[in-house]
Amino acid sequence: MTVSSHADLDALTRVGRLVARALREMRRAARAGMTTAELDEIGAAFLVRHGARSAPQLTYNFPGFSCISVNEQIVHGVPGSRRLEPGDVVKIDVTAELDGFVADAAATVLLAPASDEALRLKRCARAAFAKAMEIARPGRQINEIGRAIEDEVKRAGFSIVREMCGHGVGRTIHEAPTVPNYFSAMTRGTLREGMVIAVEPIISSRPTRVVEERDGWTLRTQQRCLAAHYEHTVMIRDGRPLLLTAA
């Protein structure tokens, strides 16, 4: 969507802050021994208490409130009986709806003791996002975001999961435009003042294809290498973008 009024911005800010706070609660609570369902319930309870709903449930009938993906799982992990273990790489992806507006954010949480590879992978995802924010300005081409992300990920020696892209967001989860995490001359479109997009580097420790697990939702790396994910909902404006899902 494109923000066209103060009312739009206020509504997006409200839901964005709730997503940020829910994600923070889940990050703080994540620990070895708990199940992914228990971790999901922490975010769900917080958001429901504040009047928000799960956007994945509303839009896709997803069998959880938020997506929780562990280690080789890339995205769309279904919360369940899996118990978190020491050293796990946990991706928490929270997308909520409040009063008809949607915000989306994700973070990678490392359970101690984290491997050096996991630490570098997490840092890389965040650094790639930061590079994208340096060029996300009105008038820039959408594919420049992908170039910035891809260059940083390659510099760190990791790989883009090319099947997974950023996207427009605001009134539902996935809106136009598509925002790839790599450069392609085929990606058309220009960033405009007020445009709301989810920028989300999704990366793996080695080049990989994506495999769908038997639950029909969870996507993992083909050779079971580690993956990391970092995401914010941002509004394009003069100067640095506004991070709507920053706590």
C-alpha cells in the first residue's frame, strides 16, 4: 500500500509497534527445552491481549499464530511439539493485523552455545538489511534493494535464498511490489513516497534450493544447511525509511 493520510500512518504505526513488541517478547522467552508451540503462544497471547489478530491465519489459514523456523528451516515453520535445543538457530516471523492494517517483521535468535557460522550468518542478515536501507529512497529502482542485499551477502561468503522475496504490505500480508533479495534487470518499479514494503534478507550458509516439508507449509534448505532471516516493515520517505516495526 501507499500511505496517503495521517490516519493510515497512525494505524500502521500502531500495528507495527505491536508486532515489534510481540517479537521482542518471543525473543526474550526463547530457550532450550521449550516447544515452538509454547514460544508461539507467548506472541499470540500478547497480540490478542492488544486486539490484534494473526495475519497468516486470516489470509492463509496458517496453523499457528506466527511462523517459527529452526536451523535448516527457512520460513513458514509451523509451531508444534518440536523442542528447541542448545545451539539452535530460531527464526521468528510475526505478522499481525489490527483495524484492517498489517505489519510484518522477523528476527533470528541464537540459542547458546551459538556456532561461529550461526553468529556470522545472523550478523550478515542484519547487515544486508542495513545496506538496503541506505538506498531505499523515493525515486530509486526497486531492484537496487536487491543489489544492496546481494552484494553484502556475497561479501560475507553466504548465499541468497532466491525463491524468497520481500513484498508490499499494509492491507494484507503480500501485496505488490515484489522486492527480490538479489539484483535482476527484470525487476521493474520505482520506490515512491509513502510506499510500504517488507524488506527481508533471507539467506543460507551455502547455496541451496528450497524444499517443502511434509506439513505443506515449512520450507527448508535442500541440504539442511543453516538459514537466517531479518525483516522490517518500512515506509519509503525522503531521508531514511521509517521502520514501522522498530520497537
